[in-house]
Amino acid sequence: MSAPRLPPLPVIRDILKLYNLSAIKRLSQNFLLDQNITNKIVAKAGKISGAEVLEVGPGPGGLTQSILRQVPERLIVVEKDKRFKPTLEMLADSFGAINGKMDIMYDDILKTNMESLFSLEKKRNWNDKPPDIFVIGNLPFNLATHLIIKWLHAISEQRGLWAFGRTKMTLTFQKEVAERLVAQPLENQRCRLSVMAQTWTFPVLRFIIPGKAFVPKPDVDVGVVSFTPLVKPRTQHDFKFFEMITRHVFSFRQKYSVRCIETLFPKELRKDLGLMMYKLADLDPTLRPTQLTIEDINRLATAYKYLLEKHPELKLYNYRSSRHLLPLNDTKNVVVQDCAEM
Ligand code: SAM
């Protein structure tokens, strides 16, 4: 039996005119009016027919229309700007006409309680294939990086949308950010974001949307990236701890990575403990940050953890503060002795 067809939907450009909807810069509003492009984003998201879908920031509803045409079992949209109420309600009514269910939430996605959004029967075990739940969004640029880091953290703890299993996401980012998310070792764009995204998910840059496809046109092009959470993350370390190590690893991109790792320690101990970390991790200290694989960074994290266990006072050192709380001379003697014993 073929899927029910939606009644004809209005053209988004007409909707913008009819409701006098202009883009608000503060909310990073750049609308996609070309249905070929919005259809392509939805096609890359996976088989959404019969699934539950969350769309972040539907705005006037261009991408929403493409999602509805695939007839998901249920669509939930989360939009901060209430000006889109009439157009979103019209879409919900059209979908209702073919017995579809579209729920509209006027909320900040950063504050939305994700765990209560979906039906429990969609839940899958983490090791199973991903659940029939999809996240799709043409995200505001000013929110995209913040949101993906927040969601990677949730993935690492299998909470929120990821309490339902390995929920897939298909999201837009400004092109440079999209390229960073998928950059491999030795590539120019490799950075903390690449490592964090690839430690917990398999990110794929699907295609680039030229800036001119948006209204108003942003200064940059846009990349569509899909993320599938990994069954087995590439580290067993806690997200915040691993992120902190990765942040240090990329603190000076052009220098030997040991110089970056040294910043974990107070000045007086830096050289010794930096080298000790590389010895423990069995790594060449002259490797540059972009040459390190996730497994290398993971070994450095394990080495640091080992040092913290042996010398918990090292935890008190805060690289960014000018004052530190360590009884440095004592620590130096003990730690350097350890180093010599290795
Ligand atoms: N999806 C529409 C499209 O493709 O044309 C609009 C995309 S526009 C880049 C981003 C949308 O996200 C806007 O509608 C904006 O109001 C909404 N938005 C911005 N910040 C938000 C937040 N914190 N929570 C939910 N929606 C937000």
C-alpha cells in the first residue's frame, strides 16, 4: 500500500511574504527555500518513513515540509521564535489531514528535556542497530558547535535522546566547522572538535550547500553532516576529562605535541612530566598535534590519569591561573624520582 499523500503545501517564499516574516540576525535565521536541497537533507538522514523525528529550529517550515512528505510516524519540532506559529500550525493541520502527528514546541533546544520527547517503544539497546528516531536540523550557526558538543556529551553517557539507543543526527554547520568535524589525522582542519566528534560517533560530511541557497545569504557555505553514535566509543575515559586532555593537545597547533601536554603541569615540572607522559603512552614527543590519532590521545589521557592517581596534588594545578596551590618543591622531587625509575 502506498504512503498517504500530503495535500499541496504553500510555497515558503509566499509564507514569508504573507506573514511578513523577516530573518532575525540574533537567532541566526537563514532560511532554506529550495525544496530540492531540503529534500536532499532529508534523504541523507535515512529512512524516516514511519519513524519519530525531531526537527530543531523549523523556522517557516521549508525543511519541515520535506520531512512531512516522507510521512514519519510523528514529527516534533522545537522552535524558539513564536512568530512561526501560524505557518507551523498550518503544516501540523495538513499532516493531521492524513492522520499524521506533528507536535510543535516553542522552546530553546538547549533547555528542552529530550528524554520525554519520544515513545518508549522506540527504545533499542545500545548494541542494536539505531532506533527509528532521527534528529534533523538546519541549525542556527551561533548554536551549532555548542549544541553538538552538548549532544556528544549526552551520547557518551547514553542519556537524553541517546537513552533510546544510538539515535542518528543529520545537521548543518558552517562549512569550515563541518570540515573540522570529519577531519582525519594529518589534515589541516584537524582539531579538538574532530577528535571529540570521532571518539563517540561516525560523522560523515554529506554535501555542501552554497551560501546563496539561503535567505538571507550568509557569508559562508554550509555543510550537512550526519552522525551515527559508535557502539564502542574510542575511549573509556569520561567525556570532560578526555575533552580537557584534547584541548591541551591542540593548544599550540604548530609545535611538538609534548609542548602542549606540558601545559597540564606547573612550570617547574613541565619538562619532566611532559616527557614522562609520552614514555608512559609509548609515543614520540615530536609528533605534532594534528598527527596524533584518537588512540594516541587516549593513551595520553590514560598516562595523565596514572600520574594523577600517583600524585593527586597535580589535579590542583590550573594552567590558566597564575597562582597555584601546589607545594611544588615536594611534588617535583617525588615525581622526578618516579620518572627516573621508569
Ligand atoms: N529550518 C529552517 C530552514 O531551514 O529554513 C530555519 C533554519 S534557521 C538557520 C534556524 C532556526 O532555528 C530559526 O528558525 C531560529 O528561530 C531557530 N532557533 C534559533 N535558536 C534556537 C534555539 N535555541 N532553540 C530552538 N530553535 C532555535
